[in-house]
Amino acid sequence: KLVKELENNSTKKGFSGEIKPTIFIIHEKMTKTHAMYRCYAAKIIDLRDDYNIIGVTYNENNADEVSKKLFHKHYIADGKGITDRTSIVASLLEKYKPYAIYYPSIGMDSCVISTASYRLAEKQLYSLGHPAPARSKVLDGVIAFDEEVRDCDPFAKNIPSISTAMKLLYEDEIK
């Protein structure tokens, strides 16, 4: 699965009643017609079996009804400004206490760029979507979808590599 380390962490009762760790996926644009959806939807679906997957985004246009189905729960931290948005994310962090945060992309949304600059969970991972703050000391590793891809981030201690080809998913394929 994602990272073996994630299997030996603090867990909570899952949405199905079983004990599962919680992972926040803080995402930028991920609608059914967007490249980020095509790149990461299959991996998010895989994670749902073993983890409580909470989707969080800062703008209602970053998700549609199809992409929201990828997650066990999905929240839009929308507000009048950065203070409103970060307050919503802070309350979600307090409520769910995720072991890990995964950023499929960092660089299209200023709120995601800011959020990825802080240690908000024990493990924080990102992918090479738009890795703006990839040299951040609070990001622990990169998930690469090609065995040849390696991050040059001197702060990343663990660089797991998962070979998964991009696959276009259609609405009827989302479980």
C-alpha cells in the first residue's frame, strides 16, 4: 500500500466501524475532467480500503460530485479569507487527528502552498503534481509514480515509489 510506516501508527475507529488510520488528502483542483483526478483517483480509491480518507480543499470549484466520491468524507474549507479557511482546517485537524497528510499537488492554490509549509501531522507526503514547496522541512517524502523519478529534496527522508500508470476513470467506476 502507500507506505508501510503508515500501517503502524495511531488509529481510530473507521467509518465502517473497523480500526483504521486517518489520512487527510489536501488537494487543489481535482474535478472529474482535471488531470489531477486522472492521475490520482485510482490511488485514492486504493487507499480507502486501509485508511479513513478525508478530502479537504479550499475552494468549492476544486471538487465536483464525482471527485468527492473518492473520499470517505470531503470538506471544503471555504471562507472570506485565509483566516476563515485555516480555522476550518484547524477544526478538522482537531476532530480527526490524522496520522498523515498527503498533498497530491502543491502549487496551484496559495492556501495549499501555505498549509504544506507547516507540520500538521506526524507524516506528510506529496506527489510531483506541482511541487512548489518541495524543499520544505515539514514534508517527509514524495510518492513517485515512476521508478525512475527521484526527488532532489534534501529534507525528504523517505521516498517511496509506487508504479501506477495514469488511468482515466469514469463516473461509473467510482465505488
